[in-house]
Amino acid sequence: MLRIISLLFIVALLLVNCNRANQKSTTDYDQLYALWHDDQYRDSLMEKLKPSVENALQWGNTKEKRDKIDSLLSKLRWTRDSISFLGLSRKAIDFSKNALDDDLLANTYNNMGMYYHDKGILDSTYYYYVKAENIYKKLGDSLKVGEMEFFQARLLYEQGLIMESEVKVSNSLKILQKYPLSPTPFEANQLMGLCLAERGEYAKAKEYLLKGLELMLEDWGKNKKLDSTYLSYALAMVYNNLSALELLLEDYQKASLYAQEGLKYIHKKNPPLIFGFLNTNRVRAEFLMKYKAKNFKIEPYISVVEQAYVQAKKVGNSYFVYDLAMMIADMYSQVNNKEKALFWGKQAYLLALDKNLKVLKRDSLEFILSLEDFKDKEQVKEAIELNHVLAKEDNTTRNRFARIAYETEKVILENDQLKNTLSILLFSGILLITISGLVIYVIRLKMKNKEIKLINKQQQANEYIYQLVLEKSEVISSTQNRIAKDLHDGVVNNIFTIRFNLQKMKTEEIELQNDLIKELQSLEKNTRDITHLLYQENLLKNNTLISLISDLVSLQKNEWNTLFHFEFDKSMDIDRISTLDKVNIYFIIREAIHNVNKHSKATNCTIILKSEERGISIRIVDNGIGFDPKLKRSGIGLSSMKERVTSLKSKLVINSNVNAGTELFFKVE
């Protein structure tokens, strides 16, 4: 019996009477603490609000008027004028839907839920709480969603649906973790503790109650989450719940200490019933510690509980009145005063009957039957116990099925949210990779352009240097060739003429003549060697013909981006060619490449040196636009090449057609 009464008392702790505080906050404190008001307060409030309500019913649909209606409904919900409240609520719903004002619509549904909660119409309360929560979800207001989950959990607890309440309050705590300044976790942790206590998990229940206490003590003196009046009320209530839990655990010493600690936080602005809660818990604990002692007097303990009973009746808190009547009945039953126990038990039953509180009516009736004298009293007890077992099994089964349904829906919702999150992450990842790729591409393109410009400048510089070298080489070559030619054509021929004439001369000094002829022959030979040496010094000093051609090919760059290739037969004997012939070969190839750069528009050009049975063949081939060799050309390039090929005792072969490329061919034996 003690367990049943104590659990009912815990339920009553959630439903208390208090004057409303005029404090604006994102959290509705009146709703959070499930405030009740007596009829006198309700009627006086209605008289005060009546002119404003009559005006509001005539207002047009503007943002300013909608805000005023919202504020008015949050006050009107505590009155007994259902006509005014519901009429203004319908107007608020119409206004919000026409103006697409989801904030007002959600707040209106929330006010309607609180109105029906205050009237005890709990199915309507739950309906409007769910409607409000759905709109808050649509708005993305997760703070309000977390609060609505808590209000639904509290309502389910009051209806005895413990498992559903536990699931809801757990979800509320999870959501509200993101809001460290919300006071709702103060109460949500307590509600979780009460749910666990109902299921007999007392140790776990105490952990949650202590967690709620810890959060409140952290805010004590700081008041970042609650002002001092509400916080003192909240602390008093959590100590009261801890005291009630220790009564269930039969640790009466702790129950008394918790109650006394809670009394320290009683604030002058707190409702009188809070003192009654804590004081009756303290008295109950002390009674249970002492009632078996000799010469025990019950009257002082009963007197304290009766005073609280009278105060609760004045306020009109039916749950607390019932609890106190059952507490007095149980105390009389403990000391075997059956008559008074039955009297107070019947008082509790009549109250439950009057308010149609079916669960409380059943519990009080069971208490009465357990004390009445029946012929077959054991069968009555058995019937009562069987009723409890069946009710417990039914409740457990219902709770289990409800949890399965809820968790299944929750898993589906979480999967959908996970899919949406993954889709967003995938899209964001692809977008980020694409943007990064474009940025990298642009950067690399700019770097490549800079590199190409640098290469072009370097190539232009190399080409300029190369041209200077070639010009210098040509000047040197021209000078050396002219000197060599002058030596060969002038000096050598003169020496030859002198020698020839000297041989024809008739003289008696034959020996002297022969000596002079030998000297002239030697001088002729030395002069020829000097001319050959001048040709060799021109290009081939410290270089080979192959390396010169390779360097020439590697330096080529033109506006057509022609790719130049140099192919040669490594087995050919290039050294058997004279220095002068090598020089001519080099300048022929250079002139051919120059023509390719200037005229061909070719993509490829290949220079090929190949060993032949007799000598070496040289071939320059491109895939450019070609030309008609029969047409007379104004340039001197081909003429220069032909002259050099002629000096090689060879013939320049030109194979070319318009748009069919060009091939130059000659041989050196």
C-alpha cells in the first residue's frame, strides 16, 4: 500500500498550483511547470482580459494584430471562459493560415494543448501538442520540438503509459543537448527518473533525479537558465521527488533528510503547497521510523498532513488532496486504527469518484476492500492481487508494443534523415571536388601559359644567339673562304706558274734550278694545306657534323609548332668526307630547315643521313603545303643550296607538289 500511495504522490508532484509569473522567455515557464490556478484567479483574469478579447475578435489580419492575439491567448488559456478562448483560437488559426504565419499557428496549437491539459481533457491535449510539434519541425525550431516532446512525455506519464513517456522524454533530452541554456532538462531528467521508478528501476531513477539536481545547482546564484523564484521552486521539487523515492526504497532517514534539504529552498513567492509537499514527506518518513515504538502518538504527524490536506482543498488540487487523504488513511492503517483508516480511504474514494479519476478510484476502492470484514476475505485479497497482476501484464504488453511501434518509426525517420544527409554530403563533395578541380585547372593553365611564354622567350633568345653565332660563323667562314680562295686561286696558281715557267727555262745551272723547283713545290703544298686548314677551322673545330646537325635540329621552333627529327645511320663512315664537304652539307641542311620554318606550315620535318654503297645520302622531308618546283622563285635559298650541292659534285633533287609536302635529296660520294 505504501508503494502505491507514494507513486501516486509522485504523479501529483507534477501538477501544482502557482500564481503566474510575468516573465518573457523562449521557454514557457507556466507550461514547463504545469501550473494550475484556482477558480477565483481564473475568473478574475477573465474579467481583466474580456475587453481585450472582444476587441481582438474584431481585428483585421496584420502582423501586429496576430502578435497581440498570440500574447492574449497565452493568458486566456488559464481562464474558464471556453467560448472566448476557443473563438479567439479559431480566429488565430484562420489568420495564421491565410498569412502563412506558421509561428502563430504552432503557438496557437500549443496554447490549445495547454488549455485542454488544464481542463483535464488529455486526448485533446496530446492531439494539439503533436500538431504544434509538427509545425515546429517544419520551421526547424528544434528547441520547441524538444520542449513539445517533453510535454507529450509528461502527459503520457499522467495517463500511465510509462514506456511511451520514457521514449518521448529520452528523445527530448537528446534534442535539448544542443541548448545548454534551456531549463527544460531540469524537469525532463526528473520525469525520466519517475518513469524508471514506476518500472522498479530505482537506482537508475535516482541517477536521473540527481542529474536534474546537479543541473539546477550549477545555475544556482547565476540564474542563466531560470530566475531565482522558479529555480528555488524547481530545487524544492527535485528534493521532494528524491524524498518520495527514498520512501519507496524504505530508507526513511534519507527521505527525511531530502525533504528537510528541499525546505531550505522554499521561496516566499513559491506556492504554499510546495511547503506542504515537502513537510508531509518529512512527516511521513519520521512516522515510518517511529510508529512501532512504545507509547507512540500519531496525532502530531496526522495534524501536519491534515493541515496540508485542508490547504490543497482550498486550492482545488484534486490529485494532491487525494494523495493526502490516502496518506492519512495509510498512517491510521499502520497503527491498526481501522475505523479512521476506512474513513479517510472513503474520503479519497469519493474525491476520485467526483472527479472521475478512474485509476485513483480503483486504488482507493482496493484499499477500502482490504480493510472491510468479509466472510471470504482471502478471496477478496486474491481478486485484488489478480487485478494488479493482470493490469501490470496488460500495461507491460501495451508499453512493449508501443515502444516497438515508436522505435520502428524512429528508425525509419533516422534512415530517411541519414539518406538526406548522405545526399547532401555527396552533392557537396562532388561540388567541392568540381570547384577544386576547376581552380586547380585554371591555376595550372595559368602556370602552363607562363611556362610556355618563358619557353618561347628562351627559345627566341636561343634563336637570336644562334643566329648571331651563325652570322658570326658565316662572316668567319666567308672571310676564311675568301682568304682560302685567294690563297688557292692567287698564291697557289702564281707559285704553280712560277714553277712551271722555271721548269721551262733553259739554264746551265740545272742543280740550282731543281732546288728552286723543289722549294716552289713545297711552298705550293704548304699553301694548299693552309687553305684546307682554314675550311676546317670554320665549323668543325671541336665539333662533329652529327653533333652540329643535332644541335641545329633541337633549336628549331616556328609558328606551326613543327616537330623536327634527325635520323642518321650510326654505322656510316662520316670521317671519310672532307672538311669542306661537311661544311657544305651543314649549310645545305640549315638552309632547307630555314625554308621549312618560313614556308612549309608542316607538322613534321625529318632530316635523314644514310650510308649508301658509294658515299652518303642526305634527305630532308616535310609534310607541309609543298610547292611547284617548276615555278621560278624570287628567293636565293634554293640557288644557294644548288651551288653548294654542285660544289659537292652532286645533284639536288626536289620532289614537291602543292599540299603534298616537300623532299630534298642529294648524295655525297
